[in-house]
Amino acid sequence: AQTVTQSQPEMSVQEAETVTLSCTYDTSENNYYLFWYKQPPSRQMILVIRQEAYKQQNATENRFSVNFQKAAKSFSLKISDSQLGDTAMYFCALIQGAQKLVFGQGTRLTINP
Amino acid sequence: GAGVSQSPSNKVTEKGKDVELRCDPISGHTALYWYRQSLGQGLEFLIYFQGNSAPDKSGLPSDRFSAERTGGSVSTLTIQRTQQEDSAVYLCASSLGGTRGNTIYFGEGSWLTVV
């Protein structure tokens, strides 16, 4: 069975610092997709970044980048120059089967002024 | 519509009552999903629709839970004889479907409280 593990329940950093959220996963599939979603207090899940497993190059989206280590089944998210608006729950997710996302338990990130 | 729309945003119901939660996906999205998020927990998959059919309903926790989708668009999640453990945020999501790489977009959820 596919599983996603986020080992950091909570993290807190100062504004403008860089923070890295960790995620490990397990899957028997060779071709899959990985995602990081952000959930602010408004509850809406917002896609932050996605990575296709067959691509070796790490995905980047402005201040957000990933470190994808396929052999180690690791998919960490790095947020550079963190901003107060980055405060949210962050979920790592893996696409399983036809279209079913499997989520980790989440990391609550707080950016302090 | 512009995004995934869910209603009601919040629902308080008495134990034993039935509730219906509605999801209106993004126009043109053939795939639709329901997830449940309990307080402080991750997201638990409930059911997936492709068009009007549900190829994967493995996450429905009991026979009190059912869902349907009509016209390849709006979906309704029904919980019969609600229990206190059903209290959670119910999130709906949609995607273009077809391939697993399509981005899945979420609504803001329906917060259900069973008292």
C-alpha cells in the first residue's frame, strides 16, 4: 500500500528565513506524481508544487522548491525568504492508482514576524 | 464555475439525522473526489467519480455513507443516521481526469458538527 509520512508535526521560523519540510513515501509504482499542498486557516487546499517521478530535475515555483530523492523515496519542500502568508498546514501527497491522492498527516508551519 | 464550490459551509446536526453535502466541480472536470478531514488530522479518501460512475468507493467508512453524481457535474455526499464521530470537514475536489498527472483542485469544504 502507498503511504506518505511527514515526521514534523509543527515547525516555526522567523520571517525571511528558509525552512525545509520533510516527507517520505512508499509506493510500488514506477511512475507517480508527488505534490505539496498548503492549507491556510480558510481550509482551502492550495497546490504549492508538483513533481513527476520520471523527471530527475527538482521542481521549483518561485520561492518554493523540492528536493526529490527517488531512490530514498524522499520529497522535501524548501521555502525560501519565508513570508507571514506562508503560515499554514502543509501536506505532502502522492497520486495512487487511477487518480487517488494519498496524504501525509501534515506539518503546521508558523512564520513569526 | 471558477472553482470548486461546496455547500453548506457549515452544518450542525443532531445525532441520528441525515445530512446532504453538495459539491459543484470546476466546469469541464470529469473527475471528482470526496475527502474527510477530522480535527488535526490528514485527509482521508472517501470516494472518486469519473463522470457519473464511481470506480473507487473504497474509502466510504460505513454503509451510512453514500454519494452520487449526476450529469457528470454536481455530486452529493449523504450521511445517514449521523454519529458524533462523523464530525469533520468534508472536502470535495475535481480534476480534468484522464491521466494521474492532472492537478486536483479543492473546494473550501463543508464543516459538519454532529451534536
